Amino acid sequence: MATETPVATVTTAEDLQAQLALAGQDGQKIGFVPTMGGLHAGHSSLMKASVAACDFTVVSIYVNPLQFSPSEDLATYPRDFVADSALCVAQGVDLVFHPSVEEMQKALPRTPVPVSEVAGLWEGANRPDHFAGVATVVAALFSLVGPCQAFFGEKDFQQLAVVQQLVRDLNLPVSVVGCPTWRETDGLALSSRNVYLTATQRDQAPVLYQALKVGADLITNGATNRLKVEAAMTEVLKTADALIVDYCAVVDPQSLQPVEDFEADARLLVAGCFGATRLLDNRAVQEGERYGSC
């Protein structure tokens, strides 16, 4: 039986840039998908989008310690490079960048990387250093990759907003592309952290999506009071006794500030913890759904 050829992999910034320089000589458009590994169908959709839009796709696999607080799951975060590499092969990725922590530290900017006001809201309020850590490593990766289209999932909607503002603030030659959230058939957003859920927690986890759907349906049907919409969403979340709710909000999709007079482009956010496992989700009031494998 034939085996798939392993995807080309580099572990140093020097080798990454050498491969990208070769691609650049041929005038190829570079696509970039930054990940922390633990890859799933949601990541596959980002790779597929990059391969379709660009001539040469590079995926980074790097578990970023700067975005974890001391109480979070850095040590146990899913790591399976063999499986991740196979998924990259299946999606037609051209190159994987898989640096060590020591290698990435050499590339980190010495000047603090700016984060916008958006970073202090919601996830930022709960995890104060999280987005600064994200922005620092993303800025370093963008500097290594150079001009490119970078593909991020909308599942981490606030992270997407922070990265988009980072690119604008630093005037980076990067086009940030947001891609739709992929879900299990019961609505649970695909996440590398879903593997931590117990059977009971997994059964209850789709409540996040159910709350978002209730909120979206209320707005679509004419609701105009944000507090009432958020209260209805919270009541849905309370039906999951294993969930500790952090926040439930209807926000402006640009500023992420709560909206009092929302339109069809409002963004609904929810987050909470099943035991030690933190899950978050979001959706536009009206959006196409994406389910199943990619």
C-alpha cells in the first residue's frame, strides 16, 4: 500500500526564510496558517482556503507559552506532530514550520508589541496577558514569513480582531483572512481543547451554540433590547450544570463593545468552563453554518 510523502518541514527561521525565498523567486503568492497544533477539521478548512487562494502554503505549528497563564494548560496542550503533519499533507500544504521554544525566542521582537483596546475586553479581562502573548508571537511569525495572506478561524473571534488591528497598527504586508467556524453535527465548535472534556461535559458542551442560536433568533425576529437577549442566552447556558459561565454578550463586530441598538451584523459571544476546560464560541446574527469534516 502506498504511503503519503511527508510534508516538507523546517524547524529554524533561517530554513523557513530560505524556502520562502525560493517560492518568492517564482513569484508565488504565499499563504500562511499559524496554528498551535492539535489540528482538526477547522484547521483543515483554513489550509484548504489558503491552498485555493495562494500558490504556496506554509503552516506553523508552535505551542506559544506566552499566551498561557501559570494556571492554564500549557503542559497538557495536545501535541501530536505525526497526526498534524499527516493532516497538512492531506490538505496539500507545501511547508510546515515547527520551531522549538528556543528558536522562536530568537525571533521575538524586543520592543513590546501593541495590542488594541479590543484586547482588554472579554477574554482579555479574564486572561490579562493572553492577547499580548498572542500578538508578540504572531508579529514574529509575520516578520519571518513576510508578505502573505494569513488565515485565521472566526471561532476565536476576538483573537482575529486583535490580529487584524495589529496588522493595521504596524502596517504589515499581511492580508488577514477570517474563515468560518467549523462545528460538530450537534453544533459544538471544533477546538483542540474539546479532547479534555469528560463524556458528561461533552454531552453538555453544545449548550454554547444553543445559546448563540437563541440569541440570534431573537434578534432576527425583531428583538432590540440587548439585556433581554443576553438574559435569554444565559438561561440556556444555565441548563448545563457542568458549565461555569464567564460571559454572554451581544457586541459590535468591530469594537466588540456591547451594542444597545444592534443590527443584523451584531456578533454574539459566549464563554465558560467545563471543569478546567475553557470553551468559547461566537456567531454572527445571520451566518452560514459549517459542519462535519473538511
